Amino acid sequence: MTLDAAQRDSLLAGAFGATLVLNLATDRLMAATPAAHRLLEHDDLIGARFARFIRDDLPQMMVFVDEVAHRGGAWTRRIGLTTAKGTQVACEVNGRVIRRDDTDVLLLHITDLAELDRRAEVTRAASLYGAGILEWQRAQSFFSELEQQNQLILNAAGEGIYGVNADGKTTFVNRAAQEMLGWTTEDLLGRDIHSMIHHHHLDGDAYPSHECPIYQSFRYEQVNRIEDEVFWRKDGKPIRVEYVSTPIYEGMVLAGAVVIFRDITERWENEHKLRDAMAEVAALRDRLEQENAYLQEAISIARAHHDIIGHSPAIRQLITQIELVSRTNANVLITGESGTGKALIASAIHADSDRRRRPLIQIKCGSVTPDMMESELFGHMRGAFTGALRDKPGKLELAHGGTIFIDEVADIPLEQQGQLLDVLQSRTVTRLGDNRGRTVDLRVIAATSRNLEREVQAGRVRQDLVLYLNVFPIHCTPLRERPDDIPPLTAHFLDLACKRLSRKAPVITEGTMRKLQHYDWPGNVRELANVIERGAIVSQGGKLLVDIHNAAAPAVRSSTTLLSEADIEQIRVANTIACLREARGKVAGKDGAAALLGIRPTTLYSRMHKLGLSAEDW
């Protein structure tokens, strides 16, 4: 498509500066202002190919054209021009697509950055103020003529554009600026625009006009490019903007400034959301790494069973309790002797809960030293103590969204019990060495083999913590009180052991089963599993051989059996109560409980106080 002289005059009517009209289909220049001829040092640009003036920056030009086509308008400083005489020109190119005769043409406005910098160096602000009312009127007339002559380009621009005179009063506002700010031309013309759209920072602090870069443009003849500030709309809402403020002259007289701005609110919000998302992804990645490390550490090849075996009334009641509480978020306190399967019950509750997609995090308090308990529960920051080489979340933080199983809760030191209660009630955990709380959403299942009532009386466990945890109590019946469960348990453990050993399962005779059912099992299900696995190893014939103590003999543990502090404490309590019961509550004397234990009466009195024993116990 070509343009005759009348069409070119219509398209570039009122244009100022170096302006070109480019046919995108043919890469031919259709029109050009005199300033464009001077800038490109070419006498007749009409019909010339624009690509010859771009050369090395042709890829950037193609990207720019795509952006203009997509957004309707854009600007860039990544395109350098080469004049017809080979001179390199650093410039800013503003482009806008205009529909003409069913063809898209590109309107390009080219600003010579070197010329802008030269103008910025000229200091003539004082001459305008000293010129009197005549010069002021001339400046006003200049801006009016400027607006009238360039109204087409100003209103076609996608950026907001407005002008201010040397007094800071608005002289013109283009259509895009009105749409972005919500103010009309009548609202702004002749008014102090700073007091209307630029009066405060985003944080609420006042923004004096003498600090405004726009005012500095015409007071100190500076070109200011600001990347992140706010303008205030008529409805009182802020918009984030980036703008260029350029002094403008009438002849040699500084007349004011022109401001070109664009709304970057959406871009800023997207960048802010992206940064937040990246931070969240990094936090989740770190948390998943920690959870994975925990789960790898928690996996045990010895534990291959996740179902509860048995059909005794105690087991049926236990299963009913699990079904009742699993789908709730109620705290659960599991009590019972060591080896009765408290961890198995916690796993069953979690597996049947709405939190089963998140991990079940277990902390065995009896295996954590008192000085490391706080770090294990609440986590720590790097440098919080000697050896803390990296940030580490605690078990409570890892259980966010899932379930925390606190095994042997009575082994937690008293000080950390108070901290734990505070975290569980406030649902906010603070790592050791940090002052920032992290919200946690978790369900608590606690377990203990101790008598918590006695522990509370002895001052070793906080009563308020017990009350918080004991919303739904579950008691694990010892194996000796449910002998009907021994046959199915034996068959199950034998099957597991033979699979691990790659052996054929031996036959369990009636005599062997009677022997198993008449044993009192001080180690409960855990001891039964060990006995059956040992029997699977030593049984070379077709029958299962088991080696256990007979029912009449006292339950003496092997010297190679490892006991936890809870096991030892449980034995000490049971033994002391048995001696007091034998002595009918008498402590001193040759037939007293102290004599039976082989200790001094004062020592026994001290032990009774420490263990929280009373006459009701025997």
C-alpha cells in the first residue's frame, strides 16, 4: 500500500519529533516527518526499507513489532539505528499500530537519547521566572498549540501523557492518562496535578512537591526515569507506575515538562505473586526434603505389619474406638504396657483419618536426650547452638497438615512440656534461635507406658498437658489378659518370619500353643514376635520349637534384653507395690516392705514419694 501526499499529511498531522509510518507487510516507509529525515540523514525516506536503518538489531525489532501487535503499543531502547551515512544513533522507539485502508501500519516515534541528555544539561529555569507575565503567556500558548498540533498522536498513544508548566499546573492530558487515573481533562487542566495524583507515597507518608522528580525536570532541567512509584486515582486507589519526566522548551525558554507513564500494577502484582510462589516452593521443597529424610530414618524392616490382629473382646473394643475417633481431629492418649502396640494403634488412627495423605511424624521421647528435646520438637535455626550448621524444622513443624505421634510423652522434660502445651494450644511453633512463629495444623496422638496420674502426683508430668492430650483415651490390654489373641498373632508372626527367612512355615502343635498361652508375656506382643522369629530360625523339622520361660517361673529377662527408662520405671513401680502389698502397707520393721526390698525405711519412704504411691495402690 502507498500513500499520496494528502494521506501522509493526514496521518502525520500535528506530529512532532522524528516520526515514521511503516508498512509492516512490505517493510516500506510510507511517511516521515522532517525531523526523521534529519535524524536518519536521508533526504527522501518515502519508499525506503526500514530494515536498512536497523542492521544488527533486526531480531530486537521483530520482537518489538510482536509486542506492539499484541499490546497495541509499546516502547523500547534496545533498538539502535544507523543513519544513511553510517552514524550510530542511540534512541527510544515508541510504536503503535494504526488501521489504515484495511491495512495495519506501524506509527513509530523516535527519540534521540543523546539530544535528550544535551537538553538536560541546559540550565535556563531562572530565565522563565524572570521573563515576567509575557513569557508566561507565551509558555501557556506554546503548550496549547502543542496539544492541538499533536492531539492525534497523543490520544493514539497507549501510555499516559500529560504536561505541566513551570508552575506545576496541568496543561494537557491525553486519553490514556484520563482512563488510567479516572480524572477528566476538566478535573486536571490548570490545577496542581501533583496535589491530585502524586501527593502521598504508598506507605501513607506525604510526598512534597519539591521532592518530586517531575518537578525537578522543569526546575533543574533534568530527565528523570522512575521505575516504581504510585499515582492516585480519582477514586482514591493507588496504581503503580513507571514514568519518564522530560523538560520541554519553547525555543530557548524552559516551558515545563512532559510526563509519559504506564500502569505497571498488574505486572508488579504478578511479579510479587511469582516471588511469593517461588519462596513457597522453596519452603515446600525444603520441608519435603526434611520429611523424606525423616521417613527414610523411620522405616524399619522389622515392621512389616500395619493391621491389628486378634478377635478377643479387648481387640474388638479397641477397633471400635479407632473407628470412632479416627475421622475426628480429637487428641488421643494411648496407655498401656511396653510392647502392647501403641505405635500400631497410632498408625491405624492416622491411616483411617482425613489426614492420611500427609505424614504421620513420630518422636520417641525416650530416645532423645533432654538437652536435644527442644530442638527435636520445635526445630532450630543455623547457629542456634554448637553444631547447628543448618536450619532444621522440628517434628511438630514436619507434621503440619498431618499427625504427630508423641511416644512416651512422660519422658519429655518438664520445661519442654510447658512449651509443647503452648505450641499445641496456639498452633504456632517457633524454632530455637528464631523469633518468627510458624503456623502448624496437626493432630496429636500421645502414648505412654507409665501411670500418668502417679507421674502428675510426683510432679514429673504437667497435669494441664495430660488434660489437653487425654480427649479420647485408649488403653492397650496386655497380652496376658487376652490369651485368645495369641493363636492368630502367632500364625501371623510365623508367616512374616518365614517369608523373611525364605523357609516353609513349620506346624504349630497344640502343646506349643498351650505353652504360649500359659506364659504371662511381660514383654507383650513385642516379646511374642521375637520368640516366634527365634523359633522359626531354630526349627529344622516340621514343627515349631519355642524357647520361653514356663508359666510357674518368674519372668526373668535375658541379660541381653535392652530396657528403656520407661520399662525400668514400670518394673520399679510394680515391684515396690508388690512388696508393700506383701507387707500389708508396713514400711519399717523386720517384716516391713523396706526389709523385703533390702533398703532402709527412709529410702523406701523417699521412693514412694518420688513414684507418687499411696495406700490405694496396694
